[in-house]
Amino acid sequence: MSVADMSRHLVGLQAQENLPPYFSLNARLTDFDPYDVSRGLDDRTLVRLLTMRGTIHLLTPDDALTLRPWTQPRMEQELRTSQNTKSALGVDRAEFDGAVSDALADGPLPQRDLSAALAERFPDVPPAALGQLARVTLPLAQVPPRGKWKESGGVVYQFVDRWLDRPLVDPDPQEIVRRYLRAFGPATAADVTAWSAITRLGPVLAAMDNLVRHEDEQGKVLYDVPDGELADEDAPAPVRLLGVYDNVWLSHAGRDRVTEPESRKRWMGVNGGTANAAFVDGMLEGLWRVEEGRPSVVEVHRKLTRAEQSGLDDEIARVEVLLSR
């Protein structure tokens, strides 16, 4: 697949930080050029946008314009509990939306400049809170050079529909769920919610009469697309070095699909993952970091077989090539 094809297949790549989507693509594609991502961000065939779980994803334009309206109601719910936006919640939303539109009328603005412009209209509210309110309530894309390979750059915003010169699209929840299942099924409604943060999806799945239904070990219904391939449970999975977060880690409520509890504890810190994740035979079995521009495995959670160690060595070499680009 191309970078755009893989992004489309996965319904976006987790991209809260710059490097993880590159590790995700390198782990999945047989021939990956990281500069394809940079070129995609420049020519607007890829875009960075806040969507699922209220996090930044690397998306195709079609998905960006569809997924943001679908996930927006969930973001609105989170406003009530977020400390970052609490002091800005009293502003008149229609006036606020207009102020953001005016501020970005002449082109993209760095986050700090957008916050300062909004503070001129709402002087009684801290600028940082106004900036946070804008990113959560309005479809603001992060424009280049943010996210480009080995380029520095702070967050610069523009309305995603202005940036792509195309309107936002009314989402079709069944089609989005179907695409999720094609990438990550079989799955429960709780799995789709863990992936998206959208709730009340049980009725959506139940109404889709063209899905097949399986059962897990606890008797829960697992939904899947009719042509979804079920891998043999003994089929080997290659060693892969992924980022701190990756779609394979974030797309199911049952994390035991990819990790034992003890391994997860060793990965987990106070505010999230402490290191990048090394997967062996489909399970989290180690941690790694980029040190002096090279991959360094800092922890392995069990003794690897000779074949697994050889696979890990090969994967380290592949990531080393990527990082040297």
C-alpha cells in the first residue's frame, strides 16, 4: 500500500507526537519512504487533525472531513471536565466561533498568535484557555511543517475545510463502523468505543444486518465484515517496533489481546506510556527508545527464542535505516 492507502485502511494513524505515525507506517509497509508523509502534508493529500479519542491523527482528506463531525459531540462532552478550557466556557460560542473565523481569515496562525488574537476579543479570559477551546470546538487542522519528517515546527492552525478547500461531510456512522471492523474486527461495541470514544454504538452495530457475528470466550458478540479474514491462532506475527501509542494498541477495549497485565504495568507511567512498544508474536514484550538517533531496546519482558531474537535484530536494523533517512 501507499502511505495514503494505509492511512485510509486504518481510518487514520495515531499522531499525537511526530514520530509515532512514522514507526506505525514503517512497521506495516514493505517499502516506506518517510518523506512520502512530508510530501502528503505539503500537497494536502494528508492532514493532521483532532478526531478519535480527542487526539491528533494523520488522515486522508476524505476521512478528516468526515471523522471530525462524527467525533465532535464527544469532544463537547469532555469540555465540561477539562481544566484547560474551564475558564473559557462562559464565552458566547457564536461570537467565539466568529472570532476564530476572523482570526484565520487571512491564513493559518501559530497557536500562540491565535490565542493572542482571541484574547483581544475576550480580554477577561486567559489566552491559553481560548486557544484550547478553539482546538476542541472547531475543526482546526495542524498545517505543515508540523508532523513532517525531521522538520521542526510548532502548532499552526487553519480550518480543515479551508485548508483542503472542501466542505465538512455529514458522517455515516454505519460506514465508519464498517471500516473500523475491516481494519480491526472482529470486535464488540465496547471495542469501537475504545477506538473512537463515541458511545451508544451497540444499536448501530445491531442494526447492521450485513455483518457476521462471532462469540468470544465470555460469550460476548463480536461483529465483523462478511469477508473479514480470521487468522489461525498459531500463525506467527513478525517482530515490530512501534511507537508509544499505535492503532494496534488503542483500537480495542480488551488490551489483553496484545499484552499481559504485567507487561502493561512495565510500559505504563503516571501520565501514559514511558517508552516505545516492542511487539513479539503480536504481544507487547519489550520497550525501546530512540537514543542518539538509533533504536535501543531497553527492556525485554521474557526470554526470546532464537528465531524471535533474530526477528528483533532484523527489526532494529529496519528502524535504524528509517531513522538514518
